[in-house]
Amino acid sequence: MRASKFMHYIPVVSAFANNGIYRFIILFFCLFTFSSLLFAAPAASTEGGEWKYFKEHFISGDGRVIDSFQNDMSHSEGQGYGMLLAVKFEDRPLFDKLRQWTANNLQVRRDSLSAWGWGKRPNEEWTVIDYNNATDGDVLIAYALIQAGQKWNEKTYIKHASVIIKSLRTHLAVKLNDRTFLLSGYYGFSDAKGLVLNPAYQILSAYQAFAKVDEGQFWEKIYKDAQYLLVEAGRNSVSLPADWALAEPSGNIKIYSAKSTRFGYEAIRVLLYSAWAKLPQPDGVKNVLDYYQKHGRIPVWFDLTKEDIANETASAGFYAVFACAAEQLGDGSLAARLYEDAKQRLRNEANDYYSHALYLLASK
């Protein structure tokens, strides 16, 4: 469209072409305009919308979700997000591609859980690079399969989900005093100090869905104790959930400072999943929204152990999640402002898979 507008002006200025100074003006105008066309930053939102952009830039033809910020690798979390989005936007052919790629390339463990990471090894081979699972990835994939089965009345999807859900229950559930949690991964998240838990792995609406196709009493317990974890992980001066938490043998839950002392890239998803489950947002969300209205930005992290916030502004995905939270809190005008801000910021994040995923998952 810019090119057509430029052509519209050529007859107007050509009338002055015999004058030397106007030749210079015309030449400068042409060079400036065409350089703008050639070197303009790519817009994240193409004509077909953000979902079309996501499909074209972050999903391969065979159904692999590509994380361009991590050496173009793929992981179970990304496949789960892609599958959920395919259901949300009613794209069944793409859903089947995503499902099949995941089954062929990640679901290669004996326990039906997914290997977390798939990418390029030092010998240039593209294959599994981390066989440990990431529990949120398995939960997201199973949750997407259930949603797809319900939307398209396909029992095969539900059956596939049930196998994953049984493996989650069988291989990852751990009791700690009177609580039951899912390990964050099969290996490396439990020792004498306690259980290393990620609040952002607690996808509460998924647990509710699992209760309807698997052992209901078990998943109701997981759902209840996950809520407890989220509350305890938010007991700090900022009243926001920690990126990582440690459940000690005594049952006490505290910030796991060995990994992070922040609310940031991990914990932002707690707000999203709380909205999905229609549960109250953490108390600190209101303070962040107040900060945004006062300062015009959202920091990418807040330290939970000292009064410190990031100088770096959060990505579009964060803004969309906070918009979703603001809407849940009943402030529609603030939510609309945040959504619009998120959309504008997304245009400068052409290669940020995670921000685009959060944006789409949080949008209506």
C-alpha cells in the first residue's frame, strides 16, 4: 500500500522536473521513500492477524513450534501452547500436525511423558537434546488434547490425553506431609532440602479437566494443593508469586532463591492460568497495575526479597497477561489500554516466540 501511495504523487512533482532544485527534491524523495519500504522493521501483526503471523513464523510445515530465542529449538511447552492455540483458533489440520510431530519426536520416553528439548546437537543432527520432561509441557499437551476432543468430538484425542494424564499421576505425584504435588520434572527436582516447584506449572483449569477423564479424587487433591502452593509462593512483601518455590520437608513453602528471587518470566503465567480457572489474582497484581498507570510501563521483573525492579520494560506478552488480569478484576478500560499497548509492542518483537505465545493465549 505504501508503494501505491508513492506512485500517486509522481505526476504531481514531475511537473517541476525541468527545474534543477526540484530534480534534487524528487531524487531525495524517491530514495527516502524506497529506503523506507526496503528497511522498515517487520511488523509482528500481518494482514491476517497475530495468529497468522505466529503460524507463519514460529511453526514449521511439519508442526514443530520453533523457539527462535533458544537456537531455534523446540520444547514440550511450545508444542502444548501451539496445540492450545490451534484449538482456540479452530485450526484442526494444524492441530493434527502439531500433535503428530509431538508424538513422533518428543513422546519417545517409555513413560509416555515428553522429552523436554529438541534441537541441534554439536554433530549438526536435529533430535532430542534433553530427555527429561518438563511437567507443564505434558500438562499443556494433555489439556490441548482434551479441548480438541471436546471441540471436534474426537475420542482419539481424549484417549491420547488419558495416557499422558495417567503417566503424570503415576510417575510425578509426590506426597509431602498432607499435600500432594506434581514434580516439576522426572529428574532433578527433589532432594533432602525438599521439592523444587514451579508455581507457573500449576495449570489449574487443566487439573479440573483431568478430573473428568482420569481419577477425579486424585486431581481434585492436586488442584487444591496447587492453590495452596500459589498462595504460599506469593507470601512476600510484593505479594506476587515467585518464579520458583521450595517445599521443605516440614511443609513450609518459600522462595527458592537458588534459581530466582523474582516474579518474572516464569511466574507471569500464574496470572494467565488463574484467569483461565477464574480464580482470584495475586494481591500484588493491583500494585503492578497501579505502577503501570503511574509510570506508563510494566517492568519485566520484580524482586521479591528486596525493593528492586527491572529497568527493562516487559514484553508484549506480559502486557497482554496483565490486561487479562485487569479485565478479570473488573477494570475494562485499563484492560483495553493494556491490550492495545501489547499489540503495539508486539510489532517490535518479530522473533520473540514466548511473547507472541503469551499474547495469543491471553487475548480474547
